[in-house]
Amino acid sequence: MNDDTGRYPLKLEGDNIPMVSFRNVTKKYGDLTVLDRLDLDVAPGEMVTIIGPSGSGKTTVLRSLMTLETIDGGVIYVDGEPLTHMEKGGKLVRANQRHLRRMRAKIGMCFQHFNLFPHMTALENCMEGPVQVLGLPKDEARERALELLGMVGMSEKSDQHPSRLSGGQQQRVAIARALAMRPSVMLFDEVTSALDPEMIGEVTNVIRSLVDQHSLTMLMVTHQMGFAREISDRVCFFYGGSIEEQGAPATIFETPEKERTQQFLSAVLQAN
Amino acid sequence: MSYLEFLGNYSDRLIDGSLITLLQFVLAALVAVAAAIISGLIKLAQLKPLQAVATVYIEIFRGTSLLVQLYWFFFVLPLLGVSLEKFVAGFLAVGLCYGAYGAELVRGAIQSVPRGQWEAALALNMSPAQRMWRIILPQALVIMLPPWGNLMVEILKGTALVALISVPDLMFEARQINNNTYLSAQAFGTALVIYYIFARFVVTPLMRWLERVMARRIGRA
Ligand SMILES: Nc1ncnc2c1ncn2[C@@H]1O[C@H](COP(=O)(O)OP(=O)(O)OP(=O)(O)O)[C@@H](O)[C@H]1O
Ligand SMILES: [Mg+2]
């Protein structure tokens, strides 16, 4: 990492602190630059959708925020505090495991392939984090899990193992599992891409209901342009590891300014 | 002497020997499982000095003969100041030898648990130890149980070598009977059948049952 962290604040201060802030973030795999000096702020309660061609770094944005990847330059802040770094002697240094664990508590993530734990029932999947990580008593964790499984319409299947559930059902349980940790920020990486068409609606409905509650900050990567347009506060079009164009959904989808955005959208719309 | 008479005369000794064999097997199996899990985990962790120890252990025990290892434990270690009861030297040598094979099964099984499971556990903010013990190992166990079934039979058969350091197991008794009576066919024939029964009707069904139980717990059955 370039030792240039001196120019980043130790903490974000002021009136409108973003919930998530990427400052000049760079991520490389060998010679390949996947995130290229990315700046991205997400306000508390905001739903931001990331669209863009394959390989443009959309997934990497979410994985960096979940601390599944380390970044090579810049700083990510969550809730005003540095996530990828921590303060030491008045300077920002790379975060240690303890700092990462503390900060990770604010973030939840849902994956394209659900990644439910196959050796646990739906209910146990949703209780695992609250009991093991948050230290909740079992009955309290069960109550919380059942409430969330109810919210995603999975009460009836709470005793089933993932292998007995359809893709749409598994993804709904995965959303409940992430929410059971009470994160401030939720990340959705193409959560409907692995689903049969008839199951997409049941998952998007759950996300829609989360948007309606206005309490969660959400970052979503999707190829479903109609859904992105309908529920996003803001759409970011990624190209080559940074934001080529962003704005209100109506603006991006109807009157995009950049040529690459226009090309991408017309290609996607043609494909549909 | 008819075979019935033979059994009448020597069944006590054969039964005693069989019990010792079973005991050697159970203890050797426990040693093997413990050694396999510990050295398999160490090989996966990024702990360089410990990793070297695990590698040396696996290489030595897989690369040399069990009989030679057994003699080392019983005849050479005392010269280095470590004296073991022959009974302990027996199951320890057998267990450590097959544990070195088991280590590779543990390592392979853990590595074949999909990456997404680690990532989901990390996204729930689980600690590295919680990720391993609560998420990865239970799934790895289901993957590695079938090859462990074979290894268990190997361990059972391997225990026959402890007779060579005079642990009074089934093989030891059969040899004694043979030395005293020259009834080789009866003595070794009976031992053969008993080993077969243990392997085929005790160890294998037990492992199959474990496989089924674990598969059910993971929701596959
Ligand atoms: N572990 C890795 N090692 C090397 N290269 C990687 C790795 N992970 C991702 N990449 C590369 O980084 C680039 C960005 O990947 P990323 O997954 O963020 O793209 P994406 O925008 O999500 O694409 P898609 O729409 O196909 O999911 C791609 O070129 C990808 O091949
Ligand atoms: Mg992606």
C-alpha cells in the first residue's frame, strides 16, 4: 500500500457524515487494477445500486466493504470511522483483526449463491451469528430469528435444511440471517442472478420491503435494470473500476450523459 | 484333534487376544483421529514453525514402515530415556502412523469446503476459530468420513503388528498356540476369520452408520 494515508482524516466529522465512504480506493490483482481511485459516498438510509459491465469491479466494491478483500490504496470509512484502517499514534495504519471485527459488526452481506450453512436448519442459520457472535441467549436469538423468517415469508420452513429449500427460499433465509445481526449497512451482490425467473419476485419483494423501512443503508449490485430503477435512490454506473456516471434512476436510465452509459444500457435493454 | 476340540482348548486365549486387539484398535483409532486433526489443521494454518513440525511428522510416518516405527517406539525410545509400556507403545505407534495418512484426509476435506462458506461466516463476523469449528469442520467431516472408513479398517489390520513387541493381542495368541501345538491352519485360520469379522461386521457398519448420521445432520438424507 502507498504510504499516503496521512492525507485522509482519522474520522469523518461534520453534519452529513456518510454511512459509507470510499476515498480514493484502489484495488489491484497483480497488474490488473480492479478499483481505480474510487470515490463513493452513501448516505444513511440510502439505497444505492451499482450497475455496469462484467469485470468493472462491482463485486469488488462490496467485498472490500465486507472486508473479504484488502484494498491497495485509499481508505474506506463506515459510519464516520475508518474501516480498512485504524488510528495509531495520530496516524492511520492498516486495520488489525480486532479493529476489523469491531467494524464488521456494522455490515451484512448477501451473496449470489446464498452460502447458507448446509448443516443447519433455516432457523439455526439465523441464530448462529446472534448466539455465537453477539452472545445473545438462545431463546432471544430464536425469537429474533423467527421474527425475521416471518418477515421474509419463511416461518413455515424454519426447521428445514437448505438442501430442502428452493433457490428463492434459500436467498430469503440468507437475507434474514444477515439481518439478524442488525447491521447498519446491507450489501446485496446479484442476489437474484442464480435464481429461476419465477423466484426472482419473492426475493425482490423482500428487498423492496427493506427499502420501505428507510432505516438500512443498502448497496446493491444487480443486472435487473427495472428493479434498480424502481427502488434505488441513486444508481452508479461502473466502468473500469470507478464510477463513470451516477445520479437519480430516472436520469441514468432515461437521459444518461456519458456515451459508455448509453452503450451499456442499450446493450442490456436489447438483451432483454 | 478336531476343530471343536481346538476351540474348546484355546477359545479363552483367542477371546482374550481378540479383546486386546479391539482395545488396541479403539485406542489407536483415537490417537489417529487426534493426530490427524491436529496436524491437518496445523498444515492449513499459516504458522510456519508448527507447519514444519507437522510436515516432518507426516513425512516420517507415511514414508517409513509401521513395523520399524513400532520397534523404534519400543526398543529405541528407551535408549533415549523414554520408556513406554509395550501396550502403550503398540497403539501409539499404530495410531500415529495412520494419523499421518488421516492428516491428508483432514486437510483435503477442509480445503474442499466451498469458499463461500468461509465468506458467509466472516460476513457474520465469526472469529477464525468459530468459522473453523462451527462452520467448516462439520462439513469437512461429512466429506472425509468415507475415506476414514477405509483407514479404520487399515488401523484394525495394522494392530496385528503389535504382536511383534509381545502385546498379547489376537495375532500374538495365535502365534503362541501355533508354537505350542503346530496347529497352524486352525490357529491362523481362526485369527483370519476373527479379523475379517471385526473389519466387515463391526468397523465397517459402524463407519457407515456414522456416515448416515452425519449426512442426515447436514440435511442430505
Ligand atoms: N481473486 C481474484 N484474482 C484475480 N482477479 C480477480 C479476482 N477476483 C476478481 N478478479 C478480477 O477483477 C475484475 C473485477 O471483478 P468483479 O468481480 O469486481 O467484477 P464485477 O463487476 O462484479 O463483474 P460481474 O458482473 O461479472 O460479476 C475482473 O476482471 C475479475 O476477473
Ligand atoms: Mg460480480
